[in-house]
Amino acid sequence: MTAPQASRAQFLRFAVIGAIGFALDGGGLLILTEGFDADPIASRFATFSCAVVTTWLLNRRFAFVGGGRSLIAEFGAYLGVQGFGFLCNLAVYSIAVLLLPYPLDIPIVALVMAAGVGLLANFLGLKHLVFIRPEKSGRREG
């Protein structure tokens, strides 16, 4: 597999895992806001926490195959990249929920808009800052 093909395959795996995270985040958001009438912005912190742990485990196994650091250091770096993406996501989400007209202010609609914001940034951050594999005997890995 060529390097561009490997990168596309990796991005596809990352996107599928992101969709799983989105389903956890969005499903939890619907349960909290619609089922329990919870605050839609506060609910994002709970749903994001569940999604980020799940996506870390899946990404390290299927998309990036772990990095060259300890699990704790890797998870800390993962949280840093995801935290930045989450702040961007939360900003878009909050603006939509608080300022946009119906139906754009519906929490799940706002979440869809916000999810698109961090996709590429998170992928690049994870690939280049978190799951860094040490070079082996001068060979480049695809």
C-alpha cells in the first residue's frame, strides 16, 4: 500500500471511530437533554468524557496502533489534542444553541455542526502529536 493510500485508510478508520464517538456523544446528549431535561451545555461535558475515552481506546488499536510512549503519557497527549478540538466544538455548539434560530438551536443539530469543526484538526493532531511511532532502523512506516 502506498503512503497516500495508507493515509486515506488511516483517515477512514479515524472517521469511523469518530462516528462511534459521535454516536456516544449525541446519544448521551439526547438522553440527558430530552430524557432528563438536563442543561444542554453542561451535558456536553459528561457525554464528551465518555466519547473521548472510547475513541482513545479505539484509535490506539485500529487507526494509529499506539505510539512510542507510556499509556498515561499517550492518554494525556490525546486529551490535550481532543481538549483543544472540544473547545472549538463547544464554541460552535454553544453559539448554535444560544444564538441561532430554530431548528439550528436544537442540541443534536448544533452537535452535528460542531462535530465537523474539529475532524481534520483532531486527525492531524493525533497523527503528528500523539501517536508518534519511533523510527525503526531508518525505515519509514506508512
